[in-house]
Amino acid sequence: MGKKDRDDPKSVVRALVKAGKVKKKCCKSKPRCKKCPVRALKQAQKERAAA
């Protein structure tokens, strides 16, 4: 396998999960909790689009 894209939103969320800042699995609460991986993924996608 080659070098992975470090700016990929999924890899950003994986790093946050490993650091303990985001939960591994979404609890599907409404509204999404602050440690939700779905919310973190949407935020990472938004930041990548802005950059």
C-alpha cells in the first residue's frame, strides 16, 4: 500500500478517535453530541472544502 492521504476527512476523524477526542461509534442521538464521529466527519469535510 502507498502513502495515505493525510488530508482525507476520514483519516482526520480516525486520528481524533485514536486521540480520544471523538467516540468510535455514533449513538444516533438527535441532535448529535459533541463527541460524535458523524459530526466530526462533517466538520472535517467542511474544513477541507474551505481550504
